[in-house]
Amino acid sequence: MDSADVLNIFPELFEVNLNEDLQAEGLFLKIKKIINFDEGYIYFLNPNSAQLKYAFNKQDDLEIEQVVPFSASSKKVLFSEKNLILKKNDKLCKEFNLTNSNSYILTKIHIKSTILGFLILGKKEFSYYSEKHLSILKPCASIVSYLIKDMELSNVFKMQLKALKDGLIEKNEAYKTIKEQNEKILEADKVKNEFLANVSHELRTPLNSILGFSEILATGLYGAVNDKQKEYISDIRTSGIHLLSMINEILDLSKIEAKAVKLVRSQFNIDRAVTEALNILEPLYDKKHITVNKIIEKDFEVFADYQKIQQILYNLINNAIKFTPENGQIDVTCQKNKKNFVMTVHDNGIGIDKKYHGKIFAKFVQLDSAYTKKESSTGLGLTITKELTELHGGKISIISEVNNGSTFIVEIPNVSPLKK
Ligand SMILES: Nc1ncnc2c1ncn2[C@@H]1O[C@H](COP(=O)(O)OP(=O)(O)O)[C@@H](O)[C@H]1O
Ligand SMILES: [Mg+2]
């Protein structure tokens, strides 16, 4: 498809308001690590001329409601140039109604040869962006495209595909090309998921040796270990555990996304699942001198998927360790109520602002804190935890305030083994 086609079939840009959606904010945080800006926008090409709008900017109060009408000459510039440096008074800025900043940088969002939209960053300082920034933006544009695609664009794809299915634009040759390309991308996504599942699996095997053998070394069974050696062995173990959790998270999510996760219920003592999760995590909480209390009714049997319940506990306790300062305290409680069994992980760590409570469960979301930078983090743990809880017909909730600790509560229907 050449750019002439694009000009014909995309009469306007549309923006979707992502303010409510921290996934996009997470994305902008990622971009910010690469290139600085005061405001950021994503404009998507309107796939079916519906008067839709898709925009995001860092200033929550700025609302843009209408589709951006852009002139033919601007279209030419937008589609022919890869990246642009703009000033406030440039025609393109006026058409986009960009007036808050004085210097702008623009890049195309595209996957392979399909142009999906534009990313615009603005900075208050005059002439802030230069050739130097362009050279940074170029390589990062493809990463950005990929991230955007992963987080939000699936919605746009769905719309594009729906428009195609509805036959709105069936006859348009250029759209056929887009349709084919989108299908290729979806196919590639499937391949990516399978690849991740395979690779993660292959990575776990050698890691288990690293963890196992470093543990054996630490015991001193094969010769005395001095303090320095002990310290290094402990570092190998904690790094190994971090890596293992990240690999597990990627593997678990790719399985969930591929809808390949099924429950295998059995009757087990919940204490066993908690103990096993704690055994794996012990080096991490020991290192931070965190006390972990287990409060579980005696002989507490549940009927659920053992491995998945353990994974839920592991993820929540791992977070509690991660986001609690040294010498903190974590309580893991398991109780029964009428219909459910309830697992609670409470910490006295940094806490979470109420406005993020609904958002931290989305894919890749990590709140900006010294901890997410310092500790290994994928932003997938809670997504998986929620999926696994819901798979059991349960629900997860949170009680937390900034600087006042967090409590994650998982309630799961206590299915009777007889009723399975
Ligand atoms: N116990 C907790 N205390 C404070 N913040 C938390 C806690 N658990 C999760 N969070 C916040 O929610 C985000 C998402 O959690 P998660 O999906 O497990 O990702 P990750 O642990 O890889 O950062 C974390 O990055 C953190 O900002
Ligand atoms: Mg986590």
C-alpha cells in the first residue's frame, strides 16, 4: 500500500481517551524513561470514519472531543516524513490543536508497513527537541509501536476487523491490504505467545539447577563456605528467584492468553500451599529481614487447583515482600466463611493510592516507585493472580492506602469435592 492509498482511505484521525486507563499511562511512563516530555498524545487513524476519538495526554484536565480534521497538505507531511520536529505555531500543531507546549516531536506508530497512528510528545521549553531526540525516537518508535499494539491497539484492531466484517469497506482495495496485514499480525501474536511459552519453559530448567545447586553449596556439605562466599551464593539465589518469578509470569500469562489454562481441582490442605510458597520466597524475605506470620485454621482443607492457588499466594506474598521495606511484617491468613475460603496477604509496606486500586490488575501496570525500579518487575503478577482467581469463580479485592500497608483478599468458592 503506498501513501496515496493511505491518504484516500483515512479521512481523519481519531483519538481515544485513555485517561481512565492506566495502561496507557504505564506506556507513557515507559516512553518517559527514553525521552522527556510534558505532554504526550496518541492519535490513531480512524479505521471506518466513525466519529471516534482516541487521545491521551498527561494533563488530565485537557479534553479533546472532536475528530482532528487535518488538511491534505498536512496529511502528505504526516505520511511522508518518518519523524517530525515541530514548533507551536507550525500548521500541523494548529491542526492538532497543540497549544500547551512550545516544542513538539512526532513519530509514526506502525507495525510492519501498516501505519496505525502517531505519537506526539510536547515540551514547554522553546526548541527543546532537536535532531538528537529524533535519533533517539527512531529506534524507540518501533518499541513504542509494539507496546501500544500490545496494550491498547488490540481494541483498534478489533474495530478495524469489525468494520471489515460488517462489510462497510469491503470493496476498498487498500482495506483489504490492511485486513491481510492485521491477520498476519494476529497470527504473529499467536506465534509470539507460543514462542514465549516454549522459551520460558526452556529457561526454567537451567534456572532450577542454578537455584538447587547454589542452595546445596550454601549448606557447606561439600566444604566450608566463608562469609563472602555465603553472601555471593545468597545473591545468586535471590537473583535466581527473581528471574524465575519473571519467567513464570511471562509463561503463565502467555498460557492464559492462549486460553490454555484449565483447572485441575483436588482436595488439599491450604497450609501446604502457603508453606510451599513461603519456602521458595524465604531467601527474599530473609534478606530484607521481613517477618512472615502464617495464620491458618488447623486442618483447613479446600477443593481447588493446588498449583494455581499456590501461584496466587506466591504472587501476592512476592509483592508484599517487594513493596515492604526492611524489617517489615507480612501476615498470610486463610479462613473459611459460609461459601468461600478466603486468603489474605497483608503487609505493612508502602501501600497503594486508592485511585490505582482498580488499575494495578491490568497487564504491565507498575506504579512508579523506588521499588519497581530496584526490584525485578514485569507488571504481570496481579494480572495473572486475578485471572487465576476468576478461573476459580472467585474474586480479588484490595484494602490499601499510601504508606499504610496493603491487604490483598482472595475469596474463592469452596466447592465440595462431591459436587465437582
Ligand atoms: N503489596 C503491595 N504493596 C504496594 N504496591 C503493590 C503491592 N502489590 C502490587 N503493588 C503495585 O502494583 C503493581 C503491579 O503489581 P504486579 O502486577 O505484581 O507487578 P510487579 O510485581 O511485576 O511490579 C506493582 O508494580 C506495584 O506498583
Ligand atoms: Mg508482582
